[in-house]
Amino acid sequence: MPIRGSINIPGDKSISHRALLISSLIPGEHNIKNISTAEDVIYTLKCLNNIGIISSREKNNIIIHGGTFIEPNQPLFCGNSGTTMRLLSGLLSGLKLEAKLMGDESLIKRPMNRVINPLMQMGADISSNQDCAPIIIHKTNSLIDLNYSMEIASAQVKSALLLAGVSSDKKVVIHEQYQTRNHTEIMLDDIGYDIITKDNSIIFNPTLNKPNNINIDIPGDISSASFFIGAACMIPNSDLRINNVLINDTRMGFINILKKMDAGIIIHNPRYINGEKIGDIQVYYKPLYGVDIISEDIPSIIDELPILSIVATQAEGVTRVSGSEELRYKESDRILAIVENLKRMGVKIIEKKDGFVIEGPTILNKATIDSYD
Ligand code: S3P
């Protein structure tokens, strides 16, 4: 059955988390339009409400009253959301209050030392359960400026540090080896903060300019769109248009790789809203070819590698993914989940420590799929 027509996608999840967290730190009334409908974002909002942030919601539009916090009288529950836990750890570190962060069965097994270590370098006082949640952010008088070279490619870590900069009013300089999604930098810049990005380094000085009331309009989520894009690429006679979707370069890995596979993709009406690039994406069926995906491609395709693996089963030739060990530390081990489920469907796939190799094309068998929660 071809995929044809025109759709809109709910607001981008990464930008939604940031819109809530950043606006909570700025005194005043802030408007966020088209917020993500994802459960993870609701956890971020609930945690903020539990530290005193007042919000009101009408459909997907939210008003946040920022700038006044209270110490929570219960643990802040982040559900399954690593972004909530890591970014909130940064925000809380500079707030001079004590808070405990908890998560579900999967989240409490995920590594938190990646944010705890640099935040402690900034002077935060944090305890954890052997580098995992529950995390307790203890009250500290004041943080210090930070100059930090990232040890792993992680937008969550980078953003946690920038949020600690906002909440503590301290300067933060970060050097990245590979550029990761840059929504925090774009949003801070767009609302009027002094932030400079140059050659994979970020220099953020929150003491210089202070934003006032902010309005953020969130574009469609390119990661959610990727499932429809993948389907339209693989199914003959498809021709699909996705309107008002984020096309920020740091999130375009999937589209760029599909183009290398010779997929039919055209971007219409590129434009900017709140500093973020958005556009309308047209995807139509064309025969696809295998491709190599290497370390430097990974940050911009990290959440789309599962759907890319399915597209690769329908491409002529070999698709090799390497340098993607980070996939093993997500909500589930995504390499294992991909390999196990595609094997069940009859795909020729080999598991590697840092990725997988798929030989296509394959006619997929019916199978029972394990979603690994
Ligand atoms: C995210 C960053 C990525 C991504 C996650 C959302 C963000 O995680 O996989 O879904 O919003 O900053 P890492 O920072 O762990 O790579």
C-alpha cells in the first residue's frame, strides 16, 4: 500500500524539553506553542511543577510562569526520560535547593556520571547510586565558571551544563568533538542571551544579557517524522509531504543518509522560526542502495538508526553502521533490539560491538517483535 498525502507532526520533543526548562528559569510569563505530546515532556513539566513552577495548558500550548522555585517535598520522577533527568540535574545544580531525581526501571540503570562529573567540576554537590539514579542534588552556595571538553558526544550533557550556567549565573565554555543537536544554544541565543558558537566550541555568558518574556513556537518533530519518511522511501508509488517540520542540520542525519542511498527527498520552503530551521519535506519512492554510516554521522542520526535499519533491509547491497556504541546506553540496547528483531523477520544482519551490517534487499517475514519496553 503506497503512502500518499500530506501530514503534520506534533512538536519536536528535544525542543519542547528545552522550552519548558529554559522558560522556567526566566522571571515572567512565557508562551510555548505546539509542545510535544510525548510522555517524556509531560515528566519534565511535572517535575518543574513540583519545584514550584506554575503552568497552564490549552491543548498543545503552554504558559509558564518562570523564575520562582521551591524545594520539592517529594522525589522528582522522570519516568523513562533520560533528557528530563540529565537536563534537570543541570538546572537544579545552580538553584541552591535540595532535590532527589528518580526514574523508572530502565532509567535507573542508565549512566548519569556523564552529567554528574562535569556538574561537580562546576562545584555542584551531587550523590548517586553508583553513578545511576536516584540522584540527589544537594544545596550548594554557589557554582563556579566551567571550561569543559566533552568526553562523549551528548546533547543532553552539553545542555545540562548550559542550564547549570543559566541557573547559577556562571560562564560555561564547552568544546565538542562532534557537533550534537544544538537546540539549547539556538534557544538561548534566540531569546537574547549572549552565546557564541564557533568551531565546535560554545562560549556562554549568562551574566551579560537577561531575556524577558519569551514566545516559542515549536516545529514538527523530525525524529517522529522519520518513521513516515522511512515508510514512503521503501514502498513503491509512495509520495508523501510532511509540513512544518524541523530541518536543523544537527538532526538531518537520517535525511542525509537516505539521500546517499538515492532516496527521493525534496525540501520545500526552508525558513526560520525562533532561530530553528524548518521546512516541508517531500518523500517519494525510488530504488535504494546500501551505504556506510560511520562515527561522525552518528550524533545526527542517533534516534533514527532503528528506522534506518529497516530501510536498509529494502536497499540493494550492504549497509554498514559503525561507531554507534552509544546506542547500547539508550532506553534499551538499540543495537541488540535491531539485530534480534530483524533476524526474526529473516534479514541477513550481523551484530557488531559498535553497530551492525545488513545485506539487502530482503522480503520481510511475519514475526513477533519484542519492543524491549
Ligand atoms: C537528546 C539527545 C540525545 C537523543 C535523545 C534526546 C536531547 O541523547 O538520543 O533522544 O534532547 O538532548 P544523548 O545526549 O544521550 O546522545
